[in-house]
Amino acid sequence: MKRLRRSDLTATPWKNGGGLTWEIAAFPEGAGFDDMVWRLSMAEVASDGAFSAFAGIDRTLTVLSGAGMTLSFAQGGSVTLDASAPPLSFPGEAALNAHLTDGPILDFNIMTRRGACVHRVEMLAAGQAVPSDTIALVTRTHPVKIGDFILHPDEVLLPDPQDDLTGNLRADGPMISVSVRALT
């Protein structure tokens, strides 16, 4: 397994200047937004504002830390997210604005190209087995021991694709498991 700390990654400013993004992994490796099949990242939302649109992309966002934010969708409706809210899935082309509750937040994102693959973001309870198709494990506000690692909220654990996780790996606290399945 490979642990990535946010401090090991390169921060990239958003186009609108509202925050920073740290790319964790993409497939194919080194792919940009135009040719990626999937992408994992952490983002700091530092100010209120519009989210970037990504046509043909499905997204899931999970708040890891901070007081939270309310996302308002142009087509109507809003949802408030904080570090205890379930992950939110939405189409990448959705027009939405973020309003921070009280200061910046850190979130975890997965994006997958619609028609090429699908993703699943699952909240695992303490002691629950990690699904065998997991490509990333993330924790929220508290460190969690998983296997030989103590994972902190600004870290991601990437299992080796050769690892057999079937029923073997369990954490001592709640975790987020991310899986991706190719459609073709």
C-alpha cells in the first residue's frame, strides 16, 4: 500500500482563484481533464463561489474537515455538507455555487468519465471489511489505524492493485472507500 500526504502533492490553484487542488491519482497516469478516465483529488475551498463545470464527468465530493458549505444548484435545490455528511454525487456539468459555513474546508473528490467507468464512494464503519475493489481509502476528522498504517485526514491510502483486500483489511474507525469499475 502507498500512503500519500497532502504535503507530498503539488497544489494547483483553481481557475476562479477560490481554492487549491491536490491531485492524488489519475488514470491514465498523467492524464489531464480532457483525457482522464478517472481522477482522485483533495481540494481546499477557501472562498464562496462557483464550481468549475466538467461536461461528461460524474463527481462525488466528501467534506473531510472544516465547518462545511452549502452547495446551491442553478436548476434548484441546495445541500449542506460538513465532515459528518454523506458523500454527494452530482454531474460535473451541473452549475452550482458554494457558500462556506465558517472558513475554508478540505474535501475529497473523485471524477469519472461518464460512459467509460463508474465509481462508488462508500462510508465504512469501524471494523467493516474494506471492499476488494477499493482504489483509495480516506479518513475524515480523526486518525484511523488500518493495517500497519495510521491514516490522518490529509492523507490517502492507495492499495496496490495486486493486493487481495477480500476481508483482510479493517480499520479501527470510520473510513471512506473509493472504487472504480470500467464499463468497457
